[in-house]
Amino acid sequence: MRRTDRVRLRALAVASAATVVGALVALPAGTAQAVSPDLVISQVYGGGGNSGAPYTNDFVELYNRGTTPVSVTGWTVQYASAAGSSWSRTTLSGTVAPGRYFLVQEAAGAGSGAALPTPDATGTIAMGANAGKVALVTNSTALTCATGCAGQPGVKDFVGYGTTASSAEGSPTGNLANTTAAVRAGGGATDTDDNAADFAATAPTPRNSASGGGGTGGTRIHDLQGAARTSPLAGRPVTGVPGIVTAAGPSGYWLQDPQPDTDPATSEAVYVYTASAPGVAVGDSVQVGGTVSEYRPGGTGGATNLTVTELTAPTTTVLAHNAALPAATLVGAGGRVPPAAVISSVTTGDAETAGGFQPATDGLDFWESLEGMRVQLNNAAVVGPSTSFGEIPVVPQGSATRSARGGILLQAADGNPERVLLDDVLAPTPAANVGDTLSGATVGVLDYSFGNFKLLVTATPAVLPGGLAPETTAAPAAGELSTATFNVENLAPGDPQSKFDGLAAAVVTNLRSPDLVALEEIQDNSGATDNGVVAADQTLARLTAAITSAGGPAYSYRQLDPVNDQDGGQPGGNIRQVFLYRTDRGLSFTDRPGAGSTTADSVVNNGGVPALAYSPGRIDPTNTAFNASRKPLAGEFRWNGRPVFVIANHFNSKGGDQPLFGRYQPPARPSETQRHEQATVVKSFTDQILAVDPNAAVIVLGDLNDFEFSQTADLLTAGGSLVDLPRTLPLTERYTYVYEGNSQVLDHILISPALAARSYSYDIVHLNSEFATQLSDHDPQVVRIPLP
């Protein structure tokens, strides 16, 4: 199921605020504590009325993070200079309800600025704009300390702001300015007994007792996003969340704060899920109340996806229209540069509970820190073709380890965390190929679904073509055996003639009519209709006829029909491997009939000359290694009288593996287990041939569904009995497939030492995987071996 702008099945579990704070233990009044059960200082501002100040007055804001009302009658807010021991006092009265604020207005400066919201208490203290000390005291006695003030009798909470403050809880905050306040994270709810950790210097947002209402009131978006993979306020109600609508769809909208904090780890945007038409427009300035929720896209099948922070059951108040949108965050050169190699350094399994949020070094956290925000890429490089889902994988310019044709290469220690998928949820995306550039600025809002971060473009980007063209390999010379492998992606008689003609042209023109082509994913005569048909003669007749019509040679074929519905792939399709071969250049097939789909082939020693018991035959087809997977097809050929043993493979797919940008890190790859078993079986068979004749000509090829650096390839090449040809190429040329922008090797040709000792030529012929218009999703490859 593919979602279109959050049309989804969902189940939201909402925890009460009492759940969050219910485990707190009450401490004696007047004691500074690591985790205050109720009243804390939530904001300090000393620049009131100064040049450029947004407000006329200084202020101190309190917040009740507890579950019961707290009386402050007889309490005081006290202030001293950064190094001083002389304290000024403002006396308080009244009660602060849970989830509510209490605004204490102090002295006005000489300049201008807006009036504060109606204060709950008023004093005349002139506070320092850059640094100072503020205490919430449960009595009216003036403090006399310069240091160690947080632990003085009667001190309920304490804030040292500015790096020169002589006293603080933990370390003081950074320096403030006329335009910034020390604002406690989590809307005031976060308290770790460390001022530097709990407060950020950001635009002042004074809130009085009218703010809140049973939850966290007046929260900024960066408070509810937090510097984490999930919200610190998940499950809690919030009110008065300000922002500008940056994008809207049929069931919600994206909201971004135009006054960001200084911490790049905290996103400034959030998706507001309305479940129906949101009733707002792009550019609306709004305040929103709702419940902070973590939505996991994909429903019951999306357990490996990360969650997306949202506001649900929202109440939206539109304050103004046509407001300027917050500036998009530039990703790439001149802006925030994503990590180059590490997707996640988490090693504990569930990244959402692992902690250690590191957006500077981990790609998973880098993109998480931009969740929901407007993001801009300049002249984005296309590293994967546009798909039928309207997605285009791109990277910022300057990304490393590119393929020779403009893609980006998957490596053992580099999953390419700089990749992001453009998506067409909000605006159409263009057709694009690898090597193209999206000219100028590509802008959208950052989302996550189906195991990937996605930039939902808000305008269709322009494509600057890179001029990539399908490759053509060299023709074989006289005496060279030309052998290819080609996954033709579920080829069936019901496919349009254009697919048969396109594949035929690829074989004749791009591959130069090889002597032998091992085909994968040839379907039966009824295609994906699950009707018991297993024969594929009609599929192969159409393909060979198309090759002849394209000017190619007359190809013959050999294959064995599988048992119905036992080889995996598209249900009813009964895909299998096929030997397609021509006999006009010296190649012939050695027929030894008698094998059925469940008959195990074997190696026969004819006086020191190896032979196959059956040709064609299947290798150990009843072995559990091949359950619901294709069985290897073995065939014995002769090239100018010399025996050549060929094994065509299509190993177990990667279905069921966890995504690179998923919840669990490092991702589990359970599909590998079966491929390792399959590789072991095939290696044992080739070893039997080479045990009879170490100089035998053996070719193992096909879609192994695993990388050149994988254990699957290691098992096949163990002991040096086979050489994996993709490993012999320069790094920038090692790919046969492009998945979500990662260029990677899935298809292989391996040859025995006697063949590897010859001056062979090997070529991956890139004609499919990089293009939006494809005959197949795999690139073929060919090896030319001189065997005079």
C-alpha cells in the first residue's frame, strides 16, 4: 500500500501527562532538586527595552510541570548580577495550575518593544541582558551568596545564565542578548539539574497563566521535537504551538517555526495530522494545540520504519495570512553537510530507544534533525532513475565515491547517508536518469516513509540532462567465447512486443550477440496467472524470434520446467533460468537428457575428464537451501571441442531484510542465511568438477542477489577455485543494479582459475539500471575468454 499524503490506517496510543510525571518523588519544599516534581524557572529574559529587543520589559517565567496546583504566595523571584552577592526580590502570590505558566514582569529598558502578555506578578528588577543569576525561593528572605546558590535553603529552582555566572545548576547557559532568552526545553518540562543542558538561547516567548491547560502550553516546535529520534513530549497535550504553514495536503499540513533555536539537532517543523482537509493555506501564521504523537508509517507491516513526530487531534487558530515562509535549510556545500559514510553508529538494535543522537556524524540523525522542515538542495545530483512512484534519489553536489557514470556506490562500510528521495506527494517530479542534475534549487519538506527520508518537493524541479546513453560492449574476436548473464525481469508472453524487441536489440546490439546468455526471470506461458502452467516455450519462442528479427543469430535454448509455485518470484510466474546459445561460432550443447525438475545432477569422472550426469540438470533441487527459490541450472557445453561447464543461478532475494534508514541498527539481513547455504551448495558442485580436472573450464553466473563484498561471494571464491569478476573491476565500475540511489553489484560472473589465467575481457553493460525507461531493472554483463 502506497500512501498519498498520509491517507493511512492508524492506531494512536496517547499517554496522559500524569504518566510522564507520575513517577516523580516529592522532595521537601525549598530544596533544589535534580528533577523538580512541579515548579521550575522556564524562561529568563534580561534584554527588555534595549536596542533591538522584541519586548519592553525583562521577565522571568515559571512553569508547573507537575500534576497538582502549587501555591506561590509568599515566594520570591530573586536576581543578582553574574558575579554579585546582592539580591533583588519580587514577591509572588497566587497558585500555578499543572501545565500552566506564571509570568513575572520586571523592569523596562529605555528603548521600545512590545508589551508582555498580562503578567501574573510585577517587579522592578533591572536584569542583565547577557548574564546573571535568577532564583525561585520559597520564602521572602534575600539570598546573600555569590557561589553555591542553588543549594541554599529555600531555593526551589535556580538558573545561572551567561558563561560568567558565578553560580548555576550544573553549568550556566550560554550568553544571552537583547533578542534572546534562556528557554527551558520541552516547553519548560525538561529538568536535568544542568542549566547548560536544559536551556537554549532563543527568541523570548513569554507565557502567562492563560497559557497551557492540562498539558504543555505555549511550546515551540523544537521543544516537542527535541534533540532525539522521538519526541520528549510524546503522548502529552500541548497548546499555543506557533508556526507558519509551509505545505498542505488533503489530510494535514506541515508547520515550521520562523524563530528557530540555535541547536541544529532540533527540528523546527512538525506535521499536523488533521485526518481531513486542514482548512489552512501555505503562508498562514497559526497557533496549534494537540497531542504529540509518534506515527510509524506502514501500519502493521512497517515495524522496521522509524516514527514521525506529529501533532494529532489538533485545534488550529489562524493569526494571519500570507506570512513569509521560513527560509529553507540548505543541505550541501555552503549549508549543512550530511555525513559521508555512517548511517547510524547505534549497535543496540532499536535506534529509537538507544540514545546517542549524533546528527553531525550519523546520517539517520542528520535527516531526523530536519524532520518536517523546508530543505533545499542546490543543483542536486540524480543518483537513481525516477520511478513509477514518482521518486528520484538524489545527493548534494560534492558527494564522494561516485560511479563512473554519475551514480553513488554502495560499499561495505558506506551506505551513502547523504542520499534522500524526492517524492511527488505535493508536486510532480520529472523523469530523470542517473547523471542528470536538477538545475537550481530543489525545495520541499522532509518526510519519512517506507524506510527512507523523502523530500516532498513543493515545486517541480527542472532537469539538466547528463547525456547518459546505454553502453555497448566490444564484439568477441575469433576464438573468444562470449558468455553473458541477463535478468530480464519477469518476461512473459503477455508482455508488449516492445519489451521483446527491446531485449532482442540489447542482446544483438549492446551485448554483440554472445555465444551464450544465461537468462534469469523467464516466466511460464501464462505469466503471473497461477493456473498450474509451468512450460515456458512460448516465452522463449517470442524472444528468440525477436532476436532473429533484430538481425541476430538463431538462438537455441535449454532449461528445465520447475515444480509449480515452488521457485518463488511473482506468484504464478514460475520464473527460471535458461541457457540461450548460438552454434554458428563454435559452441554446442551436450545433451544428456533424463533429468526432471527434482532430479539432482552430479559430476561423473570419465577417466580424468569431468562430465555432468544430466545436461541440462539442476543442482541439489530438493535441498532446503533452495526452498521457495530458484534451483541452479547446470549445463555442459563444448567450445571448439573443449568442454565448458556453466551453472546459471538466481539466488534468494533480499526480501525481508531491514532498511538502511530503518528503526533497527545495524539492519538485520536474514535473507543472507539462505544465500550462504545456496553458495555453499554451488561451490561444492564446482569443486567436484575441479577435483576431476583442476584445469576445467567452469563458469558460474547469474543474479546472486548479493554484493561483491558479501559473504555469499566469499563462499563461492573460497580457496581460489573461482574468481568473481566484479571484484576485478575498478571501484567506480562495480554495479549492475541501482536501488534507492545506491549503485550496487547483484549479478556476477565467476570463472575457474584456468579461464582466469587467460587474457579475458569482462564488461558490465549499463543499459537499464540507470534509466527511467528500462527493459529490466538489471544490467547485463559479458565476459570474452580466448579459448582457441
